[in-house]
Amino acid sequence: DSKSVQGTILCYPVITAQPGHTHEGSFENLLGRKERTQAESDWFSCEKLVTDRTPPAFLWQTAEDTVVPVENSLRYAAALADKHIPFELHIYPEGWHGMSTVDSLTCEGLTGAQRRAANWKKDAKEWLNMTYGKDV
């Protein structure tokens, strides 16, 4: 079948460029400067760019992420919902930014609540199977 399948799996994503709600360092690196205009903030805010052609998304993050505000995932999920784009969103209660695969290779000394974030891999696989009807 030559039909391509598109989707996104977003882990603690930087979605918005709106001041006060973003990871400022990401946009400073992107633009090469700290200041940005409102037009630039709007242009780089993915939640403002969702259309009916945006691919389905699986998002996960932790509520206590101190690097990228959890609002980024919430804003993107809301924008997808507004356009009726399929998505699944998981906000795990505990854990830090950059937990990656949340296993012994990437995280040591996890609490029970932090270990729950390891479910993202199983959840993403189930979402892929449900969304695309294939066993991945």
C-alpha cells in the first residue's frame, strides 16, 4: 500500500512560543536572540497552526516538569480537539523533564509515582495500534 501514515508522538514538547508559557531557551536558540515579536510568537506556536490536515498525536508529559510547562501539552491537545484531530494525552503526576524511556538506562532512583511515567511506551504502542490498525 503506497498510502503513507502520518502521526506524531510528542514527549514533553515545546508547543507554544507565547511568553510566560514556553521554554524561552528553545526560542532563543531558534531565533538567535532573546527578544521576539508577537508575530514571531504566533508563527512559532504550534497550537495556533493546527488545521484539519494536522496528523493525529500522542502526547505525554509530567505535571511537575519544571523545564517545559505542562500547559504546552494541554494547549496542543485543546487545539487538536477544536479541529477534531484524533489525539491521546497523558499527564503523569510526577517526574522531571527529559525522563526519556523512564527505565534503568535513563532514570535512577524513581519513586513509585515517577515510575508510572514509564507507561508512556505501552500507551503509545496501544495508541498506534488503535489509530492505525496495525500491530507495531
